[in-house]
Amino acid sequence: MTVLEFNQVNKTFGSGHKKVDALKSTDFHAEQGEMIAVIGPSGSGKSTFLTIAGGLLSPSNGEVIINNENITALNEKERSKIRLKEIGFILQASNLVPFLTVDKQMKLLDKVKKNNMNKEEVEQLYKDLGIGDLRNKYPSDLSGGERQRVAIAKALYSNPSIVLADEPTASLDSDRAYEVMGLLKEETKNKKTTTIVVTHDTRLIDYCDKVYKMVDGVLEQQK
Amino acid sequence: MFLAWNEIQKNKLRFVLIIGVLMLVAYLVFFLSGLANGLASLNREAVDKWEASAVVLTEESDKSLVASSLTIDEAEAVEADETAVLGQINAIARNDDQKANVSIFGIREDEFIMPEVTEGKAFAGENEVIASDTLKEDGFALGDVVELSSTEEKLEIVGFTEDARFNAAPVLYGDLATFQRVKFGEAAEANGDQINGLVLRTDDVSAATDKDELEAIEVETFIENLPGYTAQSLTLNFMIYFLFVISSVIVAIFLYVLTVQKISMFGVMKAQGVPSGYLARSVIAQTFILALIGVAVGLALTLITGLFLPAAVPVAFDIPTMLIYGAVLVVVAIAGAVFSVLTIVKIDPLKAIGG
């Protein structure tokens, strides 16, 4: 089943001399249960790709379809609802709220959205990610790897159909990076989500079912 | 509330400091309101005690009781439900070792200005007076015979009454004859019908008198025209109003700085789909919590301070007024948060991705 689809999507910033084609006309689709990597040097347009996929940015042309819903025409408020319901974000630094404990990070999502994971599912998730002992700790008390594992838990907590990860291993050493990627892959298969990882780290592509390369706004499938 | 409260718990010191500043502002507001109230009652409590609706004075006196002079006959031509004649003169009263500024009221025992005696008895004969009980603190007692500055007459304090200060001076109530002897001395007989004004209880003040030389003044206007009263209350009230503005600005600045520090965090939350409205409500809730605690502590501190103040400080706390001021402080604090709310609404979730 196709969960994310790009039809002739492009994005242009600026106009006239300063016109930049951040993303050239792109067709792309991602199926349920797939782990996809988008690699490329910085400035190649992969962040633009991710932000459009996540409904944070509207494309200049073309349409983006998430779970059979065309989100291109929606306003920010409606797209914010789609993000909450369909998409889990894992960001470079860490997407944790500094003054909330691990448990309360999840509780915040309960406050703004219904139908998150139930208690047993959360316990299982904590166990899978090995963060059960960290539930009452604040982000400042966690190591980089632990923080990223909590961030994954937070992204998966709302039962999203798509997980978008922006350089999820940027602040980690190799061992921790492989560990985090392994966990992401496992959860993708277990939960039948679709995970798209944007990274410049080519060592991580072994974990992915499909690999795309982004060069100067053009997306090419490599694997 | 969830975000607001958890953040306060995690960053206690930061928020205690903000609460501290709000508390000090609230403390100052409450204290000034107590002072304003105390100074006001110093001037007006004897008038408030009349529960009157208007005072009739001569037109040429320009709303000054002391400068007004009319005859009892003129006064009795005024039509109102209830009336009370009033003669008034200021003097310095002296017993063996104390002096005090006093205001002498000449009244009729059977009219409504007659005060309730709380100690001793009512005046019955010549030169007997009921005194304001604040004179007790100044060293005067029942049975004291006081000399007056402007006359040979001596007055005997036969009773005390509460809440009886007029224009900051304690009042001595005597009958009209006593008042006239004090005011006119040997000419008292000839001026036996002279009084300063007539106090009215009536529904229709404007209908009270149709004579050109007399003027019926609403009691509130009468009080505002007491010497110094308006200047005093305006000054203190202005300070209070400015404090409202200042506290709003302080809160606005504090919250804005806090919000700016959290822009990237808010961006991440918005990227995850947390609605702007939820974040904005959280900031408002936080302001409400901070302001409420600050105001409550300020109020408690003010009342505690009041217990330790010497009687000479004219502070009188009026709880309903203070509660209103407290509520206003909370509201202006929340108004100060609006600035931060606008900032949050404008944050672009794209910032969270960083490119």
C-alpha cells in the first residue's frame, strides 16, 4: 500500500536571478513497511524534500498525497492535524521538550491528540527501545543515544503511518548510530510504518530497503 | 496547564524570581491602596457617617463648609425628607498636657447627624461635647475640660464616638448653643441663628432648594471639595494606575525573553503537530499561575505588614478594593503575555528542521 506519493512535485525559492530550484520535478512513492534512505550532500535539497513530505512546506507545483489524502491544498491548521495524525518526526538535535520527563513527553501528545498508544503498547515500545528505566528522567540527564531513542519512542507514540527522520544519527558515534538505525528498522517492520531517513552518512544505507540519492534537486533511486 | 505547570516545576528558580517581582509590585499596589483608603477616611469618615445625600451651602461659599454661613430660617425653608443643621469651626483643643487639632460640629440632638455614643454619655448641657475616640490616643479622656485656641470657652468631653474625623481633624460634637459660643464669643446671643450648612437625606437633590443664594451639593462632591482631598487621592490613585501599567510591561518583557529562548522548542512542537493555540494557551495559563501566586503572596504580605504598623500610619485596608486591584493585576499580567502569544503564533515549524 502506498502511504506517501509525490506527483511532479517541485519547489522553487526566490525569483529572477536569485531563483533556486531546491527540488526539481520529482515523482516518488513509499510503501507501507519500507525503510527508505535519502542521501546527499548538504544543500542538495534533501531537507526540502523532507519538509514537503512532512507537510511543513508547500510545493511550488505538483501534489503530495499522504494516505490517499492530497495535502497540497490544505492550510497550515489542517496540515498541522495531518502531521499530528500521520507523521512522526525525529529531528537532528532532539525533538524533546527540555522540561518534561520521558513519560511526560508522551503525555503531551495525549493532551493534543487522541488514539495514541495504549499502556501495554507503550510498555512494549519502551522495552524495545530500552528506555524503560529512563521514564522519570529529564532530557538533560540523558546521553545523546538515549535521547535519540526517546525521540524515536516519541515519534512512534502517536501511531503514525510515516516516520520522517532528519539526520537522526548526527550527534552520535558510530556504534550508537548503528544501534539507533537498527532500532528504527525493527520498529518500522514491527509497526508496519514507513520510515524515511534523510542523512549524509552513507554507512547507514545498509539498514534501508531503498536508497535514493539527491543531487542538486534531482532525486535518483540507487537501490 | 500541563506544559505551563511542568515548566514551572522544572525551572523553579527562574519562575520564583518572576513571581517575586510580581509580588513586589502587588505589595506596592496593595499598600498604596491601603494608604489611599486610610488618608481618604481620615478626611471623610465623619461625613460618611451621616449617610446623607447632599449638603446645602451658600452659593458664594464655593462648596466650602467653613466659608458658608446661613440662618436657621433659611435652612428650614429647604425641602427634603430629612434634614440636619450643621455649624462647624476648626480649633486647637488643649487639656493639661496635650494639644490637638479639632473640628467642632454644632448639631441638634434629635437630628440624624447626632453620633452614636460608644463610651460615656451624650452631651446634655452647656459646653458638653462628644469627642472622636481618636482623641483618646492623643491623650484626652472622659471628663477632660479642654481649652480652645480662639475663645475663652471651655468644653467638657462627656462621651466618645467612633469614626469621627473631618478633614483629618477629630470632631467634637456639641449642641448649637455650644457651637455658637465658641464661634462668636460674647456675640453668641446676637448670632443665635447662624449655622454653616444643612445636611439632607433626600432622593431628589436638585429639588431641595430654589433659592439663588443656596446650593445643594451631592455628598461626594462635597467631599471632593474638602481642602487637599482630591489632590491626595489623585496622586495615590495615579501611582496605583501606573503600577498596573508597569506590572503589565514587566510581565511582557519577562515572558517575551522566556519565549524567545524557547522558539526552537516551540518550532519542534509545532512540526510535530501541536497546535499554536495549545502553546498559546499554555503561556497564558503560565502567566495566570505566576500572577495569581504573586498577587496572593503580595496580599498576604501587605496584611501582615499592616499588623506591625504604628497607629500613626493612616493605612486602612479595604478588602473588596484590594481584591479588585488584585484581579486587575492578574488581568494586566495576562495582557502582557499577549505579546509572547503573537510570537508563538508566528513561529515557523520549518525552523525545527533547520533548512
